[in-house]
Amino acid sequence: MSFKQKVVSKVTHIVSRLIGGLSQEEGGGAQGEPFPGMPELARRAAAEGSVLLMNDGVLPLADGSRVALFGRVQRDWFYVGYGSGGDVKAPYLVSPVQGLTEAGVALDEELAAKYENWVKENPAEHGFWAHWPFSHPEMPLADEEIAAAAGRSDVAVVLIGRAAGEDRDNKPRPGSYYLTKEELSLLTRVRTAFEKTVVVLNIGSPMDMSEIAALSPSALLIAWQGGMESGHALADVLTGAREPGGRLTDTIAVSLRDYPSTRSFGGRKFNNYTEDIYVGYRWFETFAEERVLFPFGAGMGYTAFSREMKSLTLSGSEVRAEIAVTNTGSRAGREVAALYMRAPGELLPVPERQLAAFAKTPVLEPGETFTAELLFDLTTLSSFDEAGSRYVTEKGEYAFFLGGDVRSAEPAGTLLLEEEISRPVQSAAAPVRPFMRLTKRNGAPVYEPVPLSRVDLRRRIDDAVPVPAPEFGGTPTVADIKAGRCTVEQFAERLSLEEYEALSRGDFIMNSPLGAKGNAGVLGGVSDSLRAKGVPPVTTTDGPSGIRLSASCSLLPSGMVLASTWDTALVKELTALVGEEMAAKGSDVLLAPGMNIHRHPLAGRNFEYFSEDPLLTGKIAAAYVSGIQSAGVSACPKHFACNNQEFRRNRNDSRLSERALREIYLRGFEIVVKEAAPHFVMTSYNKINGVYGHYNYDLCTTVLRGEWKFEGAVMTDWWMRYEASPEFRGVRDNAYRVRAQVDILMPGDKRLGKRKPDGTLLASLGKKDGMTVGELQRTACNVIRAAIAAERSCERKDKN
């Protein structure tokens, strides 16, 4: 580490100590006992999310196979990505060596010993915040050593590892997105020396696979980052104890430049989303089929299946599809039935295909058939017409395609919608700066000017300012709300200005003394007077790869793994157990799931997020939230919205059309709000068309609450950027935020923990264009409702 890096590392550590929370090295320490039931379920999820892309029959390993294990990540495995989404004090970590050994796999002991000794003598440098390594240097091996290993073994398994994370985007260079020359040399020489070579990728999101595929390995398996049970899960898949049940949630292109978002990713000040709605497979299947290495939805197990459309009907706008999936192979397994759709596209250009619905079968024995029933409404897949500010489900013929991956899905029928269905909405968060966006004309890609906003936002806000609640009288408590003796609005009417201010922020710091040790922050009852009235202090903890506390907590498979299962029932089962662990360990709100779209493969937090597809993202997120909240605790989906790169994330402006915003980047959030009713939502650091997420009235009021009927509380990400309102002179910072109905400043103060209000919320109260009592009461009500919803976990915690 250079002198400059040492200085930065020391300063980062000091700041971390001042503001609270866990450091990266603390988060990685293994200790404690596992939560009951979690090892088995986490192991199953990690295996079922593993994606097998190539296999000439070498997998599962034959009984008695002698395996030569190459790659230092056999002992330095990347169990999860970096940052708040992965810093969990796991009770234990199972490496590939441990997992394979415990599974009875005969590893080449001489080679394994060389790696063990070399790793001890050359320990991995784990870096520090935003300077973590993408990979670790590989152990040099001579040709003679590889040849000797081939003489002792039947199969080579080569492990390659990568990681990125918060404040740490992947880089288009060797050791990050690309193989290093040492890795390519190792792969090439091992492939030459061994008749059977299996490549296993320990990655958080797709990397370049063109060089790997060109070597034609016997098998290519993406094991992702499987959390604390990674080694066991990998052994299960390689030996055939479990099927590799995963399917890709992203398209893997031939080249990085093939992704249309590459031309506008990584900007210092802004990124123009010029690809518009053509994200991921929507681009490739419409315009660039030949540039796909592995398509969206790709993956195979150890048996074979057939799919047959038994019936496809339309009633009103509701589609009902019955799909028979039959195991035509020789061993038990599971399969995905994915239904893709092409809309008429007469009024508005549309992608060639988009995911309409999906299901994961139970385990099917050879010859067994399962009939999946898929129900969905065409209006949930409608296009957004910017000229008419409406969602439109066009009349005409809808074509459907049945399969697993989007490319091989075969025609499965058509349905005719005889009348157009239109749903008008208020235009919201449209771009204000011109740029060119991609569209389709006569089947070809062309560019057109993006439609700009025509909204008078000041008038919209003025017209909707809430009036103060009628005077109630008395001194009601939260117990009175629960008993029906008063409403939330009546309770809020009796609060003081100081209590309004306290409800609009957290307890100033991470690791608040009001919550479990190592918490991310506490909200709700952060003052003595509020607690006296029954408002509970609500403890938040970082996620989504587990509960980030000082205590030992389960390290889960990453979000990419969970989404790759395509199994909403499994995700819900896993997160229900996480909810029980939260209640037992003192966490009331898990700051999860992360559900931003995989716009580009270099985005650092793709490991936390789910997919390039909004429907898959929304369905997995809804299952995640439903599981958490079934245990009497709360979830907080994030980051609302368009947090699609880490570089300068708290300054960057995501500029995109309203159509792309609504159809791609908001649709997943819409699904999770409508289907799972999360108690909280977290905004993003970045700007969306010129307005920061934590000040964005149109996103947080017009859309989230107005259109989707969200009833919970909205919180900022930690230490938002401060700014004055351009619409209302004298309104800035926390007043600007509350006016947008971003209810809670987290952790509650400006950086470095001054631990007192900055005064900006109440400074303009009663002044021209300033804050009103009605707005303060509205935010207080939002927070109190969410705190009451989270209080069930507080009550469980008090009993433990």
C-alpha cells in the first residue's frame, strides 16, 4: 500500500469511528453461532442461484473423480460484494476447499497444499472503503506443475473471483471486468493439459466471458457470491447433490461495447440514458441478436425438460396461461417456465420481446409433469405515451413466446385485444435538458429528441399543500391510536414543533444508543417526549446480504444469487427467516432489498440488485419484502430511483425520458409497493432529471403516494446532499426534503455527528412560500404509521 493510500485509509477509519457503524474489516470477522435453520436454507438458495452455462457432461462430477483445484479464491473466496450491502459479521464462512472436502471430493492434495502455503505467504490485501480490490493476484504455476497435477487428477476446476461494491464500480480493465494475462494463461494451459476443465466464476455481476468461452471449457458455472454457505453450495452443485438451478437475470454480451449504455456510463456530472427503454435484452433481441454470448434467462440443470402451452386465454385485459412442464431427462430437477410477449407496437415502438410472467416448477422426477398457471394483466405491461401523459395498452395482436431464455423461447400463441386501454396520469420527473434517445423506426434503431417536461412544479406543489388537522385536544398517545380512541392525524395535531422536527430525522448518528449495537441509525421515538407518548425508537440496519450489527448475523447469498433462482417462494422463505433473525437480534428495519436496474455491467452494486428486467426485479423484491414483513419487522426497498452507478453517485444526474423512467426504472418499485406494501422506502443519492432523489416531489409524492398509494415513510440515504429549492425561495435542505414527502433524514444530521438539528426545517415556517404546519403534520403522520408498523418487532425484542 502506498503512503497516500495509507493516509486515506487511516482518515477513512477515523471518520468511520466518529460516525459509527461497522468498518469493512469488522464486517468480515467470522464468529458466533448460526441462526437456527439458516445454514440449510442459505445453502439451498446459493446452489439454486448458481447458473450453469456450458456443460459437455463433465458435471455433475462422476463418483470417485480426482479433482485438481486451481485459483486462489479456493481460499480467498469473495462471499459477497463490498460496502454496507455486504458488511455482515458472519458466524462462519465456508470456502470451496472446505465445502468440497466435506463433500468427500478427492482433491489433489499436493496442489491444494501449494495454494494453502502460497496464500499464507502472500495474504490478500483487502483494502479499505471505496479502494477494495477487484481481484487478488494469482499464484504462479509452471507448465510442469500443471502437467503433474493433470497426471494425478481426472478433472480440473479453475476458480476465478471478482468483487465490486458501494462507491466502487467495476473497471473496464484486466483484473476487474476482464481476465488478467495470468488468469488467461492459467486457463489456457490447464485447458490444454486436462481433458476435462470446469471454470467456476465467483463474481457479483457479469464479467467478460468471451475469452473463457473461446477456450471451450468442459463446463462453465457462475457460482456468484453465495454468502457464508458458498463452499457447501458449490460442492452440492459440482457433485450433483443439488441442481444448478439458476438462470441469468442479465444478458451477457460478446463485448462490453455491445451494451448500448456503455456510451453513457461513468460520467462525472451526468449520464444521458440514450438507450431509453432498450435496456439489456430489450436492446439485443430488437437490434443486435448476433452480439449476445449468453442470453437473458440462460442456464441449464442436469436433466432435460419440455414446455407446452396448454391454454392461453384473455378475459378483459387479464391473461391466463397454463403451461405443462415435463421432466424428459433421467434425473430429478426443476425448471423455469418463462413467458415473453411482443405488443402490437403500432402507436409506440416496443421491444421485440419482454418478460410477461414466469414460474419455477417444484422438483420433478423423470417423466413427471407440472402445470404452471400464469396470471397477469396486460395493463401492467403497458407502454407510456409521453405525448398524452398516459399508460396505453394498445389494441391489436399480442404474440407470446414460451421457454427459458429469451432467445430460444418459441411462439406459443397470440391474443387479440379489441379495444385500447388508456390510463392517464400526471406527467412526472420528465427531463428538462435535451438529448437524443434511441427509438425504433421501420425495425431499425434511430435517434430522436427526448420530450422535455412541461410541468409547472411550483403550481403542482402549491395546489396540494395540506391543511392543518382540526384541533383535537387532550394529550393522546400511540396506545390511543391503536385502541381507536384517536386517529394518527389527531395524535399528530397535538405534537410540538420540536417533536415534528424530531420525527423528521433519525437520532443523528449511526450506532445510536437507542438501538442494538452496530445499528445504522434509529428513527421515530428519538426524543424523550416522543417516547413518553408511545412513539417507539425504530432501529434500522444495513442489508441486503444480512443484518449489519456488531453481533454475529447470517451472511446471505447476494441479491444477484436470489434473483437468479427465479424462485419467489424460496426468496420469501429465506427472508421470512431473516425477519425472525432481525427480531431476535434487535433490528426493526432492514435497509433492503436493493432493487435498482442493472443498466450496465460495470455498476458496482449490481451484486446487491436483481436484474436488467423490471418485472423480474419487482417480483423478486416483492417476495423479499413479504418475507421480511411476515415476521413482524420492516423492509425498506432502495434506492428510489436510478442509482445505476457508484462513481460520484451523490452528485451525478441520471437523465432519462419519462417513458424509460416509468417503464424500466420505476416499474420494479411499483410492483413491490403494490404487491408487498413495504413500510419504508429509501431514496437515492443521485439526481433524476436534475432533482436529487431526496428532494424529488414528483417521484415521492406524485408517483409513489399519488399513483401507487404508498402509505409508509420515505427516508433519505445516509448523509444526503444539501440544496435550496429552486421553486420556493427560502426553502432549503430539510424543509425542501419534507415538502417532497421525504419524511426522515438519516441518520439525522450532517456528517461527523454534530448531534443537533440544523434549523433548516423550521426556518421558513410561517413565511411566504415557507413550510406549513400541514406539511409538518403530514410527514409526522407518515413516520408514525411506519413506526407503529415496525413496533411489532420492538415488542418482540422487549420480550427476548
